[in-house]
Amino acid sequence: MRGSTREYGMTSQIDTDVRESIDADVLVGIFATAMKAKLYDDRYRATMRAGKISGMYYSARGQEIIPAAISAVLAPDDFVVTMYRGVHDQIAKGVSLRTLTAELFGRATGSCKGKGGPMHITDVSCGLIVTTGVVGSGIPIAVGVGLSAQMRRSGQVAVVNFGDGAANIGAFHEALNLASIWNLPVIFVCQNNRYAEYTAYSEGTSVDQIAKRGASYSMRSMHVDGNDARAMYRAARIAIDAARAGEGPSLIEAVTYRFHGHLMGDAMEYMPKDELKAAIDADPVLRLRAEIIAAGDRTEAEIADLERQILEDIDDAFNYAIAAPLPDIAELTTDVYGTETR
Ligand SMILES: Cc1ncc(C[n+]2csc(CCOP(=O)(O)OP(=O)(O)O)c2C)c(N)n1
Ligand SMILES: [Mg+2]
């Protein structure tokens, strides 16, 4: 489109107070994914506390419903880009627990042969394109992934997860602008957990809703309760269906909360105790669990069985990763440069 002929018609703020009525099996699927991410995170922190592994860990506890609902809409060959606080996104996209845990532990059998580690979990085989440690840096990468899908006419879409702090980084604005101009199949998911490192949302962000920023880029935008499976599923469905239909990108601001501070060891003094307690009391995964049982969609015993199976899989993955070898020194210089594929 050239000169002044562009029509800026795509801007729309979609009302996400409306919740989707979801088929019971889909809802249980969202719960199973979210519970898997929760139990995995619980185990990871316990293993660190026991001194069995070291390193930096950015817990995503509290934010699990967001990727669980998104993955209920995504196809296996769609793409996801995420960030250091990303275990929930990685599990939801289908990275195997063994491969994931081995990579987190820096083992040779990890998804990047132990050379990526927690900050760079990548598993192209299931569409997890990359995990980044630089705030906001995954956002333009997802634009490139979306451009590739568009050029190949593959019908695939790219989802990128980032935090509220990342929405104040220049790359966020450049990426949204380009995705809008080129009508790319990208879904920008801001997981607004109300804090950027140790800075409260209102101290660092000029708008009350990040979703409002979508209007600057003529982009379909939604402000949604990311802890509500039905609302989150509806937002994901609108955005993903639109991207797949050639109707361009969307911005979803999913409001949530993180339960364990910025990283393991954070004293969390900047987070009001009553605010934290209220968030934990309303644990979205446990809330969904109770809802499913109350509605009669599954019995308590059926859910307990599901959780037992998840815990067995987690045990298996941790045992596998602990026993796995570290990368050989000869690996130091392999995979440093790409090879020509064309
Ligand atoms: C470009 C850049 N600046 C600063 C940092 C240090 N840093 C790491 S995480 C973080 C806060 C990001 O907050 P947010 O985007 O809300 O994500 P959250 O950690 O809350 O999930 C900062 C400032 C970094 N990694 N990269
Ligand atoms: Mg944040």
C-alpha cells in the first residue's frame, strides 16, 4: 500500500468481560496443562531449596492459565516465543518434561544439548522457537516468525509472551508497528503480572491498560483477566482465528499476578502483603479445579488421578535430568554457526 491510501480500519478494543462457554473437555484440558505447569514449578523450587540444583529461576506460579488457554486454541505446528519466566509457556507448547528439565539443568540431553540453559529454552520440534533473557527481545523475533509464515502461506501463527515491563521497551513498539503494517499473523501476549523486576506497574507505565497501546498501531486489542480460563480462551480464540484468517495481529493484555517475586530469593518487600495474600488465596489453577468439580465435569477422584499421573511424569523428568551427562567439551564449538538451508 502506497502514499496516503492506507485505511486504518482495524483498530478495535474487544470487550473481554464476556466469557466463552467452553466445552467441558476443553476446560479440563486447560486445567490439566495449567496444573502440570504449577506442579512442575512447585517441584523446581523445592529442588532448588533442597540445594540439588543452582542457578537463577523466575517462577511463573500464578500465571499458568494464560498459556494453558492459548495452547487449547493453537495447533501443534504454530509457533511460540517466550522469556526467562517461561516454564508455563514451554510446558503448554508441549516441550517434553524430560527435554525441558535436562536443558534447565544444562545436560547434554536437553533441547539445546545443555548449551542454552534456563534463559534460552528452544525446541523447534514442537514450535517453541526461542526463549530470551533480554527484556522485550522476543517480540520482534515473533514478527519475523509471523512474516515467514505469511510468505510461506502456511497458515501458521506466532504467539509471543512478554511482561508488562517489556511493553515499555522500544522493541515492543517497533514490532507492533511492523506487524500491523504487514498484517502479520502474530499474537502479542502481555502477561501483566503487575511488576517489572522490583517496580510496580503504575511506577513504570504511562497507561492504565497496556491494551490501549494497540490503538496506536491500529491493532485489535483485548484487556483480559488472564486468571479466568473462559475469558482467556475467548481472547485467544478471537486473536488466533483472526491471524489464521489473514486478518492480522492482535494484542492481548492478560492481567495476572506472580506469587514468588522476580526470581528465587527475592525478599518481595516491595509487594504489599495483603495484595500477595489475596492473589494466592485466589490461586487461578486451584479455582479452576474447584469449578470443574463443582460443575460435575470431573470428580475429585478423577482430578486426583490426573494429578498423580502428572507428578509421576515430573519425577521421571527430574530423575532423568539429574542422571544425564553434562555436554562434552568437544561440543563447545558446535552449533555456533548455522548452515545454509536453501
Ligand atoms: C533490556 C533489559 N533491561 C533490563 C533487564 C533486567 N531485567 C530482567 S527482568 C526485568 C523486569 C521485566 O519485567 P516484565 O517485563 O514485567 O516481566 P516479568 O519479569 O514481570 O515477567 C528487568 C528489568 C533485562 N534483562 N533486559
Ligand atoms: Mg511483569
